[in-house]
Amino acid sequence: MSCYVDLIFKIGSAGFSNPSAKKHGNQWCHLTADTIEELHQMAEGIGLKKTYFQNKSVPHYDLIPSKRRLALKHGAIEIADPKKFYEIGRKLRKILDDSQKKQEGA
């Protein structure tokens, strides 16, 4: 089981535009993982608050370059292929959705 970071991109590239995020810089990447526990553990280990978690189609945390370096130092794996990164994140999304369905059916 692992955590993953994608490549850094600039705000405004690839259709990404978030004016409120600019206060933290204009370069970002994402952190996801094989399990939600690993994702939150890595985020905590690099100093992110759990409230920063984004439970979207790809569950993730946004990282600025300094946090990305910390994640890599703590064992995260760089994924350069955006499709592969998205695929990993979608697997986590499915795990979370299946878990929720089980809880609702119990």
C-alpha cells in the first residue's frame, strides 16, 4: 500500500483556476493513496489538517511544492502520468463508496 503525488502544475494551466488558492502560491499537485487511512496518515505526517481533505471523484489533498517534497521524503511515489494518477484515485473513490454502501445497508 502506498501514497502518491502527481506532477506540479501551475494555477491557470490545464483549466485549473482557483483565485482563493493563489494566496498559497501558483504551483500545486495532489496527494492520494491506496487507502483512506494511508492518505490521512501521510497528510498528518507532512503537516496537513484533515479539514484540507477533498472527498471528490479522486479523494486527495492539494500540495504546494514544499509539502510535495515532504511527501516524497516520507515515501510517497511520484506518478508522472495523469491518467495513472487518476486511475489510482478512482480506485480509492470506489473503496470509499463501497464502504459507505455497506454501512448504509447494515
